[in-house]
Amino acid sequence: MATDALSRRLRFDDPDPIDRDAIIPQEEDLRQWAAISRHGPLPLTYLAHFTSRKNFAKLQRRFTRFYHNGFLSRPPRQFESFHSRYSSIVYDLTPKARAMLGDKACPMPPARTASFVHQLMQACFTASLELAKGDDFIHREELLDRNNLTIELDGSKLIPDDVFALRLPSGKKQFFVVEIDRNTESIERNTGTYNTWKKKVADYDAALSGGLKRAYGIPTATILVVTTNATHAENIAAYVKANSRYADRWRFLVEPTFGLNWRMPKALLASAKEI
């Protein structure tokens, strides 16, 4: 077993189940695992909000035992952060945990094709929204009768990062389509097949002209862009204003936590509270 200079087990070492006692998941544990299934990999500080257990130290030990017994994983990319030694550990589900969840698992889980930090930013944002809005937050699994988010367009296709709705005081639903952006996509690029905001804006114009209704059964939606840089957000907004027929349906939030020198959030994201 690898240890540090103080003989403490390294938090980024592989599971060591040999001398670990067995642990049986309970309903409270499954409630937290279901949150990972809905949103994606989450830090333990967020998962603590999805249980009635109040002792955080005991919760840490419980998740450590689940990790060593093969129920949960610790995505290794989290330990590449400069701040990782002092951050809450991020957990994701293993096939063993997904099998244990059964029908409590999200029928349309978030994609795992994006980079880890992109997944983490998306998961923390939507989890923050759910916790802040409570029953007024409507998750994509409750909205869509399908197993993916792909919107087929004429000659193109669009895959948003997420879809959700908020229940308004009137009882009506306000729909949102989410784009997570870590300032890695250009506004325009004249060469190559790179994904650019120029292409996305054109595709969203087509989606708002009828593609959303055909794909999701949603008549219209707010395109919610969550990015890490205020200047980048202003540049995208300026391009949208100049080139989209539906510029009034776009909204921009800035969440610097997941910028170049990203760190694990200690609290719910302030950007989510702005909606």
C-alpha cells in the first residue's frame, strides 16, 4: 500500500479491498448514488446534500469503504488539479453500483465522452440547480421519452450537454437547453472540422425553428451557456446577437471555478442560483 511521508494512505492510490470489511448499501446510499447517475461524477461535499446523514466524517469513511469494495470509483483526472490534495474527493459509479441501483438509476445518464473537468462542471452545475430549486427543478429523465439528447437537423445534428425545466409559480414549465463551455471552442474557424460557436449558433437556429419540437416535444427553450470566462461569454453573446434570429432566447452564465487552473467547488455554484 502506497503511503505519504506521514504514513497516510495516498488518496489517489488504487482500491485495496483485501483487508476491508464488507459493506451493504442502504437506501440513503442509493439516494446519493442516484444523484451521481443523474448528474455525473460529483465531489463528496455535493453528495452530502443528497442524504439526511449529518456527520461528514462518517460519510467520508463510508464512501472510502464503498470505494475499496468496488462500488465507487475515484476518477484519476481529479488528482491532476493543483488543489487536489486539499479538495473533496470526486466519486463516480462502477458497474457494481449501477447494478445495485437497478430502476433507481437514471434511464438517460449524462454522456461520459467529454473530458473529466467538463463532466464535473456540468454535474456540479445541474446538481446545484436541483438542490437550489428543489421540486421546481425537472430533470431530463422526467421531460424526455428517449435515451439520448441528439437533435437531428437537415445535414447536421446537435447534441446539447443537458436539458431541464423549471416549474414556474403559474405551474407552467420553462425549458432550458444547456451548453457547458470551458473556453475551449472558437467563435469562428475557417479551416478544419472543429466544433465552433458559429456552427452551434446556426444549428440552434434550426433547432428553435422546429428541431426541438420534433426531437424533444418541446415548443421552445432558453439556450443556457455556462462558461468559465466573462470575456468569452461576452464574445459569444455578441456573435449570437449579430447572427441569430433567436438572440433573445440565449442566456449566459459565468462560472470561473472550472477555468484553466480549476479547483473543486466547496459550495453549491453561485451561477446556478442566478437562474
